[in-house]
Amino acid sequence: MKKRVASAIVMIAVFVPILLLGGITFSVFMTILALGGMYELIHIRENKRKFPFFIKGIAYLFALFFSVSNYKHNIFSYELDYRMIAILIFAFLLPILFVNQKKEDYHIPDALYMISALLFITLSFNLVLLIRNYDLNYLIYLVLVTVITDTFAFLTGKYIGEHTFTEISPNKTIEGCIGGVIMGTFIPTVFYFTVINSSISLVLLIFVTALLSILGQCGDLVFSSIKRTYKVKDFSNLIPGHGGILDRFDSLIFVVLAFVLVSGII
């Protein structure tokens, strides 16, 4: 527990100044996180199947490109370059035709895994960057939804939790999930209404924030399911007591993706 708290303090001490600084510093930080997240997904997959070295090299190059795209973009709009998506698909599917199937362990499921992992992780972190460039307060709001939900879900579940929520993550309880949603809705709602927009419908804001809080917990469960599939406890041991990058940013990834869907109404 002490190790977990100490690591949390260090993470806050590192993340908050970088978040406030923004600009190239935050862009580099998000790129590092995206590359680290991609490494973790490749690493757990290689517990079952090893990827050819050149395929991993291609994956990291694409992760770098997608992570830094729009790094100066400060308009809240979502753009996708289909040319790069086409190149991405060719880059991972065409090698199947040329690798020696008897020597190289690279097949269609591996190619599809790489494509989906790249799009999922790098575009998610790029969205975090896009939101930060547009307005710091929006990203603070989303971080609050994530952190407050996770914190109170943990505390509520630890002290009064009795009913297991799902077999995917046996330590999570129904009481913890409810406590996380209540506080993960209340505090971010107060922040949004006070700092960002006090003219918004309070009912709408509460509904949207609660939805983000719920989907953030769903993100945690989805990543837990990935770990169970590959029989690992954590994505890596980068952060003592917390696991890897994806262990810490799983909820935020889903909250950011959900915010894309509701950003037009709040």
C-alpha cells in the first residue's frame, strides 16, 4: 500500500506540471505514453506468439506518427487521414504474403491485432493531446472524472463493498462502482459548472458526467479482460504498485473516447 501511495504521489508530481505546461512538453509526454502503451500490448501478446522484429519496428513507427499528428492542432475537430489508414493496413497485411510461414510466426490474427492495437492506443492518446491543445479545462474535467471515479470506487469497495460486480475483476464490487459513479459525477460536475460553463443545463451535465464515469469503469474492465486473456496481472511493472501505462490510463482512454461522442452537447 505504501509503495502504491508513493508511486501515486510521484505520478501526480510529474503529470500535473506537464499537463499545465502543455505545448511541445505535453506532446512529447503523450507520445511516450502511446509508444509505451503499444509496447505493453505487443509484450503481453508475445507471451503467446512472438512477432517478427521488423513488424514490431513498423508498429512503433506508426505509433510515433499517429501520436504526434495534429500536435499543434488547437481546433476542436476530429480528422482522419484515410491514406494513412490504407498504408497502415497494407503495412501489416502484405508481409503475410512474404514471410516464411515455417520460420516466422506471423499470420492474419497477428496482423489484425497490430492494426487494431495501433488505432486504439495511439488515436486515444492523440485525442488527449487534441483536447489539451483546445482547452486545458476540458482535459482537467475528464481527468477529474477518471481519477475521482477510480479513487472512490476503490475506497468504497474496500470499506463497504460486499457484492462482486463481475468475474472479469473479482475485486470490484457493486458498492464500489456505485460510490465511484456518485463522486465521479458530483466533483467533476461542480468543476465544469463553475469553471467551464455555468449556463449549461445542470441535468444534462450530470447525465453526461455520470455516463463518462460509468464508461471509465467499463474501460478498466475491458483492459482487465485483456490481461485475463493473456494471463498477466499487469501490463508491465513500470510503475511500482500500479503496473504499467495501460493499467493507469485504461479508464481515461475510455472517458476520452466517450467525450468525443458527447462533446457536441455540453
